[in-house]
Amino acid sequence: MEFSAILALLVTLLITLHFIISWWRQHRRYKSLPPGPTPLPFLGTPKYMDFRYTVINLTKLSQKYGSMFTIWKLTEPVVVLCGYEAVRDALLNHAEVFSARPIIPTLQTPNKGYGISGQRWRPLRRFTIASLRNVGMGKKTIESRVQEETVYLNQAAAETEGKPFNPLLIMASAVGNIISSVLFGEHFEYKDPKLHELMSYTSRHVKNLTSALHMLCNVFPFLLKLPLLPKIAFKENSYLENFVRVYINEHKRTLNPEAPRDLIDYFLLKIKEVEHEKDPDFCDYSMMAATVGLLAAGSETTANTLKFCLILLAHYPDVQAKVQQEIDEVTQSLHLPRLENRPQLPYTNAVIHEMQRVLDLAPVPLFHAVAKDIEFRGYTLPKGTIILPFLTSVLNDPSQWETPEQFNPGHFLDEQGQFRNRVAFMPFSAGKRICAGENLARMELFLLLSAMLQKFTLKLPPGTERRDAKWLNANKHDIISDAQLCAVPRALPTK
């Protein structure tokens, strides 16, 4: 045998031995983790890391292994938390330890680690939430913006003349306009092609986060160094960045430090304040990352939730009629429902919460990681261990919900028929990483849905079979993208 062949064989054996030793050491380090399916050497448990089948796979594993188990991303363990008690214990009782994030290459690469989900997340998140409050989040100013948008929304629904239509576009337009006004002070006509293109790229950007290509790049980050691949992987993100950059440049030109108008203005002022610092957390990268992230998260998920709620109400006409009766009694048809009316609309509020619970739009949030070694519920989790809270298991935990598989607004009503909060209601996750736009999303759901139900009765198109909540949830992605309904104008009661 030639020397070169012997050398090649020796190198191959050494590389193989290196991988075997690395794998063995990795498993020794994590020997105190919860049990789970046996991983394949170097491959982990690829079946259970396929997030297209998250709910089915993780539900089956929880039935076998309980509230904590381990799956593997190649040689890296992922500890899954199931059920209200385990998720609450981690995200609330040990909030600081479980608030870290692992490096997610497809989130880090476009914004160079400056995003709210990156390593600089604490100051950026704190500043972003404070700035959102400054522009009126949770205050009358934002409420008035949302109520203005309900007028455009109802007008768009009226133009359908009671005929079948897909409500996703008008709901996305309404939500897109609201978040645009908060971020950069823009409002679009519902038929504006610019708005339609923006919503299309936003939707595709969010879907890409769980695409096969992004999952592959997260597992093998070196792929992002290949020519052209980043351009393909981040096409939608690049479009959104270019879209936002136009507004940033215009805001730089017209900024008035005495009267900031929106989130971009507050970012520009903060960047100016810290420009003398070495490697500041606030710069053009962080402003772009935060704005694009909020634009995507603040429109796609809320629009999808709104459409699902409309479709679900069309399948439950008795529930819809009861909501409309309550709205009529409170508003007397004299004004649109307001946030101050929410305590007077307990059934309406309960229905909206229950629809979110049934929808379960985000079964798992972005990965968490433990910030330091911790003894947790009988297991030792080394620093950096990836954590996956399975929110579906919380929203359907039989120890917390009387009829978890049914659509039951009574889950959120007490014996007197008044609204009651439920600790296991976590559609926005919980703890230090809870969705930054939660308050805006809650406001939009209440005001937009109640305004539309005040003016219209939602009906299924002729020939459409009425379905129960379990079927609707199982088919939610098809429903959100394709299902149609009819918005029939109501004859409003007079005082």
C-alpha cells in the first residue's frame, strides 16, 4: 500500500476517533439530564427536531417520559419542559437562570448579534419596551390608533357585500398599519400594493424561521459562509431591512429631539446619546434588528390569530350571538367598544382568550438556555443547556383546564359570569422572555374583533361543513391561509 493511502487512512481514523471521543465526552457531561429517546451518534434525534410535527412528536414523548425529557440536535441536548408546573417553575420561579438564549445562527447573522434575541438582549429589550410605552403602548394614544383602524377594517369588510372572502388580507392590513404607525408613523391604504408586498414578505420571513433551510443552517452554521446561500436564506429579511431603511433615513433627516414621533425616533436619540461609548449596544444594527423583528412579530402572528378567531366564531354561531348581544347592551350602538368597556364585556373577553388558547399558534417559543449550572426538578442542567418550553402542553394541561380539548369560554369565567385570569394562559410565553408586543397584541385582538362583531355577523360560505375546535386546531394552518367566510352587515339595535 502506498504511503499516501496509508496516510489518508490514518487521518480518517484519527478524525473518526476525535468525533467518537467528543461525542463520548459530550454525553458524559450531560449524563444527569432527563431521559429521552436514544440519540444516534452524531445525528442526535432528527425525527424529534423536525418542528413541522412539533405537537404530535412532543406530546407522544411527554406521555412516555413525563414533564421533562431530552431530545438531541446532533450532539447537543435539548431539554423539553411539558405541563404548566414544569414550565412555570422554569420561566417564572427560576426566571433569571432560564432567560438565556443559545446562539441561533439564522437570527444572529443578519443583524450581527444586535437583535433583541441576541447576546445584547437585556438593554435592547428594556429600551424597546420603554420606548413602546413612550409612543403610547397601553395608553389612550395607541387605543385611538387601533380604533381608527377598526373604521378602515369594517369598511373593507363591508365592501365584500356579504359574499365569501378570505379575511386574512384585510386583517393583515389592519395589523400592519397599526404596527407601522408605532414603528415609523406610516399608514397605508388597504389596496396599496406596497402594503400587500410588505405583508407578503413579512409572512414569508416568519415562515422561513422554521423552514428546512434555516433549520439546516442552524445545525451547520458553516453553510452560511458559502457563496450565495445567505442571500437565499435571508431574502425576505433583506427586503424588510431595505423597506425599513427608507424610513430610518427619512427620520434621520427630519428628527426633532424635542418631539420624538415613533420608535425609530427614540432609537435615533438613544444612538446619539451613546455614540461616545466603545462598542455600544445601540447602533444602526440594533435599531434595524429591533424594528424588523417587531414589524414581523407584530403583524404576522396577530393577523393569523385574528383570522382564526373569525373563522372559529363562524363555526360557533351561538357563541358569536352571545358576544354580539353583550356588546350591544354595553355600547348601545352609540360607539365602538373601548378598552374601558372590557370589564363590562366579560363574556367577550373570555371568548377571545379561549380562542387564543384553542389556536395555540406558537406551540414552542424560541429556544431558551440556562445561564448557569442548576439543579432543577431532580436533574442537573449544565450552563448553556438548551431549553424548549412546550407551550401546547400548558394550554392543554388537564390539571389546569376543565375541558382542554373543547372550545369552552367558561374556562375564563367565574361562577358569577365575570372574567377570570388563568395562570396557565401562556400564548405569549412567560417570564423575562415573554413577547415584547404582548400588550399591543391583546389590545388589537379585543378592539378589532369586538368592533367587527358589532357591525357584522360572520357566517360560513354556503356548503361549508361546521367543525369543532379540535378539528379547527388540527387544520389551523390551512384555515389561516385559505379558509373563507361571509361578513353579513347587522341591523344594529337602537337605544
